[in-house]
Amino acid sequence: MNIKEYRRRRKKLMDMMGHESMAIIPTAPVRVRNRDVEYPFRPDSDFYYLTGYPEQEAVAVLIPDRHHGEYVLFCRENDPVMETWNGRRAGLEGAREIYGADDAFPIEDLDEILPGMLEDRERIFYTMASDTVFDQRVLGWVNQVRKRVRTGVNAPEEFISLTHFLHEMRLYKSRYEIAAIRKAARISAAAHKRAMQICRPGLYEYQIEAELRYVFMQHGARHSAYPPIVGSGANSCILHYTENREKLKDGDMLLIDAGSEYEGYASDISRTFPVNGTFSKEQREAYEVVLGAQLAAINKVRPGNHWNEPHDAAIRALTEGLVDLGVLKGRVRNLIKEQSYATYYMHRTGHWLGMDVHDVGEYKVEGEWRTFAPGMVLTVEPGLYFPARTKGLAKKWWNIGIRIEDDVLVTDNGNEVLTIDAPKQVEEIEKLMAHEIAA
């Protein structure tokens, strides 16, 4: 971990907070899966962004100008018995030496120590409603301080959400963050290439998913950024299909939406290809429409353009393509105005990407679409979905679902496609699936 990177982030946040303030940032709570079994723990993204601390049961406190240190971490102490059962802990010493805390206290002492830290602070920076149980603890600490006002102690009078400050910071990626996303993207691209290579009729969707996860972990990405979507045939037309249990059939398309998480940062790739390795005439025609729309959208990702320009470009290209395919009839301008495309393309063309796969950051500022700036990372993912028996849709298109998604970094002069290693040209896909080129 890069201690300087996390220290820089905390310093920037505290500069925005100002004097006489305090920020309270808890990590994510532990969730129980079933009896005696917990879901795999992942730190809260805002907490991890500021601390890099990976363990459960922790609360970060930032106090600008505190004499004994501005960054305080409440965490678990070393416990030889518990560490024998559940693994090593950094402990209080590790919190300071490894993770850069100025001061560290046992998490069990939080209710005793934190109210004293709140004394004479005017503002509390804390995001309500993420964890209602912890919300009540924060309010309880404030009430404890208020009960001591007759002793000359001042209690905080203002609550300010951390969301705006932190999420604006997270929207603009540093070199350290871009390197992590780029690594996640390369791992994910390798996994998608592997899926193309091993795909054949008769396998099951979950076997393809297993190959994806195998490549992720082989390259150091221990977790998927989200549950992989591996949908063939009719399932390719279900946007968030995750059952991944059907047998792959000759003649069907396979839509994969899967990305790895590396050092807390997500990638997000979608690729669509024929199960048997060769596009049919209809599959290729529909695919080329989506690919053209994606390339048009990516071309709009550049400094000075606004957030909705890639979406507008994709909508126009998709609508023109649907007319060329004979799926829609009429003037393109009118079809766009009437949103006739929405029967076959019903989602947005992208989202922010970072620590969360649908990352934080406002899309509009003061009612206007946000302007792209260097350091932003987003997905570009148009698609077309033709479920069987859609009214007015020719049978030859039934059960063709296509989405092509890449991760794009806004650069000083334009953009960089971070997921460029994942094939998406028809000829390239067919050659890879025929094993004519190396993975």
C-alpha cells in the first residue's frame, strides 16, 4: 500500500473541512450469510479510500489540528486466541506503523473515547443513512456532550454529509488509482479472451463463469467487482441475468458482463460472441450496429464534452442501425424523439467507474450535465436486445442480445480505452475462437 497516497487524500479532505470540525467514517459492517458463516468482508469504499485499512470493525476519525495527531483509527487489538481462529490482525501498533494512523485505540473503547473528541467541535462530517445502527451511536455521542454544556463544554451544532466532499474527490482518479484500474482491466480482458477460447456448444454458462473467476484469481484479483453475467440465447436479453445455469447451444449468442476487482478498484467489461465461434448473418449485422454505436460514443469522451454526449451519439447510431436492419421504420429524428429505440435499448450508455463498479460522482452539476475532465473513468456500453416474441419483431432477430462495454479514461487530449485488450472486432473474435491467434 502507498501510505503517502492515503495521507494526501486525508489532508485534502481535512483542508476542505476546516477548523473546529471532525469527520467520522466507519467501515462496512459484517454481514451474516447463514448460521456461523459471514459474507466475505469488504471495507466501505469511502473508508478504504481514506485509510487503506482492510480489516473489519474499524472507525476512522479525522480531526484537523488535533495536537496528538489528526488521524485516529479505532480498530481491533491483537488477540492471539482470535488470530488463531480467524487470521492475523494489524493491532494498534500495525494501525500506526503499517496504515499511517497518528493514534489508535481499541474499537471496544469507541463509545468511551469518541464523545470527548467531539467536545468543542462545531461541525461533524458524517454520512447518515448508510448504517442506521451506527447513526444512533453518533447521535448518542452528541447527546452525551450536550448534557455537559453547563460545565463549559460546547457540543457540535452542525451535521454535514461527507458524500459531496469525498465523492467529488473520488471522481478524479490519481495516477495510483488509474494504475490499479488499468491492472484490473488487463486481468479482466485476459479472462474474456479465455472465455472466448474455451466456449463451445454443450458447456454450461457456469463453466464459463468459472473460467472467468479462475483467470481473475490467477492474476491476483481475488474478487469479482460484481456477480458475473453469463447469458446465452434468451438469457442474453436479460440485462442483469446472473443465474448462469443454462447449457450453451449451437447458433446462440453469449453475452458476458464481468470484471475483476484489483486492490479495491473495479473493471467492467461486456463482450458478446457466438457460442459456436462464427457469427450468423443476422448476428453480425446486429453486432456491427452496436459496435458502431460504441465507437461513436467513445469518440465523444473527451475534455470539454458533457456527460450525455456519448449517450446521444450511441442513441443516434443505434436508431440509424435499427432502421437499416428493418427493425424500425421512419425518420431517424422522429424515432429518436419518440424514443422508439427504447424497446430494444432501454439503459444508459455508461456510468462512472472506480472503487465501486457504479462509482460515485454526480452526473449533473447545478442542473447541467457534468463536463468531462482528465482523470475521470467511465464505462461506455451500448447494446441491443431482441427477446423472442417481441411485438412486430421478425423471428430472425429473436433472442439476440448484444452489449459491448469498455472502460474509458478521460485524458488531457481525449481518452484511453483501458480494456482495449479484450477483442471486439468480428474478425478478431472469430480468429481467437478458432484458435488462430494466441490468447
